[in-house]
Amino acid sequence: MVAIVNLLFQIYFIALIIYIFMSWVPGSRETAIGEFLAKICEPYLEPFRRFIPPLGLFDLSPIVAILVLQFAKVGLIQVLLMIF
């Protein structure tokens, strides 16, 4: 069970990283892959963007979102290890 949860978090982490890097390539988010990643990543990133405004050209909200995701993964895995 722990391995499955870890794998799912890793897959989502990679999807977030790819989606964030796609913002550096013009037109990449309009592709089928970009639209798919937007559907799964934007609902998670949106609350962070509401509370963390961009600093000039830099949007730091994805960094905070990734850190929160990693903390959630560690916390959930710890809980699962205590249960199982």
C-alpha cells in the first residue's frame, strides 16, 4: 500500500514538473499533452496562485505547491506505516 501511494505521488510530482516547464516553451500547453496536464495540475496549483502573487516575472507558487505535495507525501506515508 505504501509503495502504491509513493508511486502515485511520484507520478503527480513528475506531471507537475513537466507542466511547469511547459510554461517556458511557447505553445506547448496548447498541445494534447499540455491540455491533459492542465486538467490534472491546475486544480492543485490554483489555490497556491491565489495566495502567492508572482514576484515580477517569477511565479513562486509552483515551488510552494511542490513542497506542500512532498510534505503531504511524507506525512501520509508515515501514517500508513503506523497503520500497517
